[in-house]
Amino acid sequence: MITPAYWVLIAVGAVIVVLVLVVIGIYNKLVLLRNRYKNAFAQIDVQLKRRYDLIPNLVETAKGYMKHERETLNAVIQARGLAVDAGRRAAANPGDPAAMTSLGSAEGQLVGALGRLFALAENYPDLKANQNMLALQEELASTENKVAFARQAYNDAVMTYNTGRETFPNVIFAGMFNFREASLFEVESREEREAPKVSFN
Amino acid sequence: MDFFEHQDKARRRTGRLIWFLALAVVGIIAALYLVVWFGMMLVAGYDARPGDPNAYAGSFWHPELFLIVAAGTLAVILLSSLYKTAQLASGGHAVAVLLGARRIDPQTHEPAERRLLNVVEEMALAAGMPVPPVYMMDAEAGINAFAAGHDPRDAVIGVTHGCLKYLDRDELQGVIAHEFSHILNGDMRLNLRLVGILYGILVLALIGRIVLRSMRHVGRSRSRSGGGAVVVMAILGVGLVVIGSIGFFFARAIKSAVARQREYLADASAVQFTRLPDGIAGALKKIGGRGETSEVHNQNAEEISHMFFGNAFGSFSRRIFDTHPPLADRIKRIDPRFDGKFPARVEPVAVSAALLEAETKRARPPARVFGAVLGGAAAAIAVDPAAVLGRIGVPGLEDMLLSAEMLAAIPPPLREAAREPYDARAVVYAVLLDRDPAMRGRQLETLRTMAGERVRQTTEGLAPLIDGLPEEARLALIDTTFPALSLLSPAQYLAFRQDVDRLIHADDKVELMEYAVRSMVLRNLDVHFGMAQPPAARHGRLAPLLPALIRVLSALAHAGQSDAAEVRRAFDAGMARVGQTGAPLPREQCALDDVDAALGELAEAEPLLKRRILGACMACVAVDGMVTPREATLLRAVAAVLGVPISPLAAPGGETPPA
């Protein structure tokens, strides 16, 4: 005869099995989502690197014409250096809040410095007509678009991951398995961009 | 055996295997029942007063007890199998992530990675399937690779770090060709099924372990009360562990036995594919030379050990559990002169950008051989549908060389663009542009309002390059956009999908051609983004599919000819191939949405029936025995919707040209 005690045991056993499967499922799902946003960051990284490679050429070309704008040119080089470092740190740990914030602000500064360079270049008709300069400018603009597009894909993936992480019951296990919240990649707006003044020698 | 027969055989094998495993499950239930009965008998003997009618010692058969054991076991196995199958339902990507693999960026300029992607690209085009995304297992030093997914449209390829480090191009090509033949021989679906069922049995043993562990705590906290239950649970725990392990042992042995057979086939197909026996033999020798190091250390690798190129596990209980035949044996079948001696040392192979370029040049065949195919873009070529069907899924050297040439014919800016998600969209848009300048202007304007000025500019910039491409190379280009487009976020993909549809509808008439391009691009990506399931094979007989076939054949007949008699002739030619007669539907009833639905139905045919259906389509298109490149493209698109990879050479009648 099977007594109620055994029924309870069987029921408890069944619940345990289901629970274990559910937990494994949640874990795997979170791994998949994390993987997705990391892959998405790799896409941004490719475009950022391409842009960082273009900038020295741009400065080199501009140097010949803009002899009196050393400060602006140096600011671009400086901002590029900072952005390269921040990019490296972010690539090592995509989604990490500190790394993403510093990349965002470094990118903001770089975009600002480039903007000032292009604004000044308006005063140099020879430079504006230079084929090399035109090609570089075009290439930079198109890379900028790709960065924005990849950034959108990354942010989408981060949002999906964060949502997946915060919904119940995933949220209980996300902390247990050390799935930290990932940060969006946002480039700081122009006003903030102007604020930090870097001094050059 | 051709593609369809291999697919069919793989399906049958899966069916038989499931019977084997069901038998194993019955055995497991019987064994578990014995254990539980034994436990109950002990407990009942323990508590029972003399003469208690409920004592278990007396009778062996207790239906209600059996029912509980059977139901419990089945529930566990089914639930966990379903769970695992669902987990792998998202296809190859899920498997790759399970293994801790990293997606290789389609744009990579790292020479060794670039070379790998080039090899995969060439092979996918030769086989006539979209280029699969490639994953890399950075932490694995052994030489190994895997292919995973349900069918060619959601396949991924993965390689270990050791694979890139130690293999030269020919060897790498051999390994990748081996993986492709797993894809083309229908092994992947079989593999995923196996993983699911095995997991169910494994979970039994796992539960036993959990029960035992919890027993330890219970035993400690309550020494006496409920002693009976504890004893039963302990016995049940031990029983589950033992029986689950034995069950898993047999299930694994079955899996390994099946997998080993498939390996020989994949090796042979790889040689047929590349015509380079030294490549794959060299790779196997290097595995041997490194002391059988094809080992993969990831903890999840056991589950999918049978999906790898070489044995993923070390020396433990070799003969029974090896998912792959002995190395020396495999090498001997490819290279009969092999003396059984593996190289003493295996040196890393350095890849430089310069070497990469030289290799790409070398891969290009002499133009005069294949110029006939690529150059004669306007000329119709004679085809024999039977011969073409026989070539599907068994790409040969000619296909490899042609695909290399097609890739070489695509201007570098286009190839670069196809590798980058942002630009890859523009590539697809540009392929969809109409040749008529006014129409093209309207389409570009639509694009500007939908996707923005930049995208319009990029598309317009790419258009002239695409206009200069022969039809086959255009399709090849579309196939190469797949890895980049799969990197879009779901939201971006939805927008892209809408853009494609708007572009097609911008000229108010949707040509069958535009539909073809659309389905080649979107069908596979829909599966990738989880918006559609790969079709399951449901129909073995033609009868239920006949209305769908009539609609598709009518559409194909109308697409090729305008004269009513000609339409009739083409339609009849198609129907005759499947031994049917009927009347073509009028043109109005061949709207694209209807044809699309009909093709979707046909995609659910079983492989052997699919071959007949495709044969009918071919006969209908090539009614006069000749196929223009345009018609060939149409056929390839129909085949793509049906889930059949047609190599580019097979489609335009790559057989020897008529005298």
C-alpha cells in the first residue's frame, strides 16, 4: 500500500526535478543573452578601431595647411589617445559600468575635438579642396554612422539582457550566478563635451 | 547516394535510434520497479505486523506501484528531453554558446581568422547555402571542430584554437569540408535529437545523486522517526544512480556507434568535396602527432561530443565510448599508403597577411575553364534535371573552384560591405534595385525616407558595382551577407525586413525575381531571429501537396512564358515529372503571397518527395531543355525556400556543355 507519506515524497521529488531544470534553463538563457551583447560590442570595437586608425592620417594631412592651429590638432591627438585607452578597457570587459562610462565620455571628447577641427578647416580653402582630406572626411563620417548603428545593436542587446536579468524569477538567480547589470554605451552630449578643458604645452 | 537519400537515411536512422532508446527506457523502468519493490518489501517487513495483507514480501506484482514508477520515470525522461531539445531549438548558436565559443567577427583582419572565414565562405557558396557564422573556442588547444544546427539555414561552424594554430590551408579546408558534409548529410538534426534523449536518461542518474545527498542530511537530523521512508529513499537513490548510469552507458554506446559510422561518410565526402585527400589526412595526422589531442575541455562538451571533428575526450574506455573511429583507421581509408606513423612534432603554422593574399590568388582557377559559366551571362545552357538533382549536396572540386572564382569576381568594396552589418543591408537593397532609372530613383527615394540619407547614399554607391555582376555572382554576394546580417539586433532586423518589403513594393509590381531574392535573404534570417521555425518534414506522399505544387508550377510557367500554349507546355512538363496531369491556374491566382504559402507547404515534404518536387520545378522552368541564368536564379530561390542547397554550378547546368 502506498501511504500518503510516499505521495508527498514523490511530489517533493518532482518539484525538485522541475526546479533544477528551471534553474539550469535560466542560467543558460542568461549566458546566451550576455554572449549576445558581448558580440555586439565587438562590432562597435571594430568600427572604433578603424576610426582611431584614420585620425592620425587626418591630422597629418591637416598639419600641412593649419600651421597655426596646433592646439586644436593636439587636442584631437590627445582625445584619440584617451579614447583608444578607454576603448581597450571597455573591450576587455564590455558592459562594465565604469568602462562604458569612461568610453562614452572619451568618445564624446574625441567627437567634440574633431568637430572643432572640421569647423576650423572651413577657414582653409586649400585644405578643404585637398582630395586626401575629402576622402578621409568621408570615411570618418561613414565610420561614424557605423559606430552609431553598432551602438544601437549593442544597446538593444544590453536592454534585452538587463530585462532578462531583472524579470522574476531570473532575478533571484542572476545575483547568485554573478550576472551583473550591463551598461548602455552612450556618448555624452555636446554641452557636456565642451566642459573639460585640456591644457597643452 | 545523393543529398535527398542521405537526408532521408539520416531521418530513418533517427527513427530507429529512438526505438532503441525507448527500449532502453523500458529496461530502466523495469529495473527501477524492482528496486522500489525491494525497498518497499524491506520497509513493509520492518513495520508490518504478522499477517498484514499490505506487506510487500508476499507478492511481486503491484500494479499501482508499477504505475507510479513508470509514470515518474517517463515524466522525468520526457521532461528533461523536451527541456534540452527546447534549449537547443535556437539552433547552432545555442550549442556554440554552451561550449563557451566566441563568434568570429565577419570583418576580422587577423590573418588566421580571415583565412578560416575565407575557407568557410568558399565552401558554403560551392555547396549553395548561406555562409554559416563561425565560432572560435579560444581556450581549447586541441585540434577539433564542430558543426551544429537543425539544417543548412541555421548551421554554425566552430573550431578550436589549435585548429587555427597547427593546420595549414589545405588541412583546414579538409576539416571544414568534413563539417560541411555533416551539414549536408543531415547529421546535425540527428545529433541534436540524440543530445535531447541522452540528456533525459542522464537526468535520472543526476536525480539519484541528489536524492542520496539529501538523504545524508535527513539521516543526520532525524535518526529514528520516518525511518522507513528514509530507507526507501536511500535505496531509490542508489537504484537511480546505478540504473541511470547503466542506462546512460548504453545510450552513449548507441550514440557513439551511430556517430562513428557518420564520421567515415563525412571524411569521404570531404575528400570528394575538396579533391585534396592530403588536406584532411594531414589534419588527422597532426591530431595523432600531438598525441591524439583533439580533446576539448569545456564541461559541456560531453553532451555534444559526437558533433566534433575528432574525439573530444581522452583515453577512458576507448572502444565503446569513442564517438569517432580510430585515427589510423580514418587516415587509411583516405590515404591507403599511410604507414601508421604520426609526425613526431607538430609545429604551429604562422599565417601572415601576405601569405593569405598569395593563397587567395592560388585558389583562383584558370579563367578559360570557367569563363564559359561566368562570362556567358546572357546565354542559356542546356540542363538535364536528373543530373542536376544528382549533384545537389555533393559539391565537387568544380563547385569549389567556381565559388572561388565568383568570389574573386566580386569587387573588393562589395565584399567588404557584405561583411559589415551596416553596409550589408545596403548590399541587399542595391541588389533589389530596378534596372529602369526612373523606377530606381523612386526606390532610392523610398529608401531615404525609411532608412535615412546615409543608407540611400551607400546603396546608390554600391549599385553600379552590382550592375556589373553576373547573375550567379550576385546570388553568391547575397549568401555572403548572412553572417553580418545575423549580427543585427532584433529591432534592427525588423526595420531591415520592412525596408526590403517596401523596396520590393515600391515599383507597384512584385516580380517573381524580387520575391526570389527576398526569400533567399529573409527565410534564413527569420529562422535565425526566431521569427520562423525551420520546416519539419510532415508529408511523405504527394497527394496532400498537389494543390500547392500546381500553384507553384503555374507561377513558374507564367514567369517564363507569356503565350498561353507555352505556359501550358511548361506546366505539363513539370506535372509529367511527378506523373500527374492537370490544368495550370490562371495568372491572377498566382499572386506572390499565395505562391509563398504554397512553397511553405512544399517545404514540409520529406526529402525523397522534395527531390520529385524540385525535379518537377526544374522540368517546368527548363521546358525546352535550356536554362537562362535568370531562370537558374529562380530555381535556386525555389530550392532555397524548400531548404535544399543547390550549388551554383549545378543550377545553370554545370555539366559538360553541349557539343
